Amino acid sequence: MRLLIRLYDGIVDLMALVAAIMLVWLMVAIVVSVGMRNAGIQPFAWLFTSTEYALLYMTMLGAPWLVRRRGHVHIELLTAALPEGVRRIVSRGIAAACVAICAYLALKGFELVQTNLARNDFDVRAYFFPRWLLTIAFPVGFGLMAIEFSRFVFGRELMHSGEAGIHE
């Protein structure tokens, strides 16, 4: 079981690394595109399209890692004011709601991928790109976020620390 957990954690870490590389690509692509425009040159069509794809993939690949690290946005003002026992219940309840929402979105994303495959949809802007390769990010990202939130529901750690303010 430990091997399976380590493998899963490695996959989530690898996805976060790919997201970080995409963030660097976005910076480079934007600088090159702006530089080309300032030089009076039309930027490559694939340059713009690749940044759009990177925004989607970067978000969906990095989100499970952010959930694990509690890097997502949440406000602890209310949970910090709660007694320990109540805070545990509220935190686990919020995490359970997050699991349900992410699982639902993963299901809808999977249905979208199936639709794209059945219709043989393509994104036909800069180049022909099978649309399912874009939409597969939704069930993968939301599915892994559901798993990560479930760790806060069933695991020892809580999603909310009970300390209001910035702690970095």
C-alpha cells in the first residue's frame, strides 16, 4: 500500500513539475510574442495557441499538488475562532463538500472527453489538435483534487490549521 501511495504522490509531484515548466513557457512565449510585435513582426500563430493550452494544462495539472500543500485560497478567520472539536468537524465537512464538487466536475469532464471522442472534435486554429487532448485535463485534474481533498476528510491532517493570518 505504501508503494502505491508513493507512486501516486510521485505522479502528483510530476504533474506539478510539468505545470511549473508550463509557467516558464508562458513567460517565454509572452516575452517573445510582445518582442515580435514591437519589432513589427506578426507572432507565430502556434505561439498564441500554445499559451492558451498551457494555461489550461498548468491549472489542471498543478491544482492537485496545491490542494495537498494547502496552497489553494481559503480563509481561516471563522475556523480560527471555533473550538478544536467543532473546527475538526467543520474542516472535514468543508473538505467533504470539496470532494463532492470535484468528483462531480471530474464526471462531467469525463463525459465531455467521451463526447469529443465520439464526435471526433478537433481544435482547428493554428493546427489540428484533437479536442479530447485538451478536455482530458478536466477529469484528471478534478479527479486527483477529489482524492487530495479526501485525504483531509479521512486523514489525520485537517485542511484548516485554526490559525488566522498569513503563515509563510
